[in-house]
Amino acid sequence: MTDVNDQNEEDEIKEDPIRLYIMDAVAAGGAVSPNDIAIKIAKDRAKDSDPDDVWRKYLLSVKQQAKSLARAGRISILRRGKPIDPNKMKGLIKLSLPVEDE
């Protein structure tokens, strides 16, 4: 029989690295821009030959994984500080730990 904690650790190991970056970014409790997360990923994976805007190639993946995490209830997608439906995500957004709609 598998312990619940062991299962959670296995899930985290199997989880997409982009999802882990998002969860780490929102863990402090503030709202974070997807751009900031993409920039962090790019810095961590940078090669000397990469252009300064290499972070842009990670942005779509960050947004797609954010939608998935929001649908699962693990984060909230915010527009103007209020949670929005992940299926209607567009424009300037931020990501945060789950918040209740007011």
C-alpha cells in the first residue's frame, strides 16, 4: 500500500517542470506575471549564445500550464486583481495561489 505522502512526492517528480516553476513562483503568496516566470525559466536554462529575449519561447508554455493548474484549482488567474475563468484568459494577467471570487 502506498503512503499518501509518497504518492504526492511521486506526482511532483512526474510533474511538468513549467508547472513546478509556476507553483514555486506563487508559493510566496503574491501575484506573479507569466512573463516573470518565463524569464526565470530562461535564466535557469540560458546558454551564452541565447538572445536576451529567449524567455519569450517559454511564455506560451507558462500560460498553457497556468490554465491547467487553474482548472485543477491549484492556482488562480487574476485580471485586475480578481480571479477569472481560465478558459477566458487573455490580456494582462497574473497568477496567484487560489483566491475566492468576491
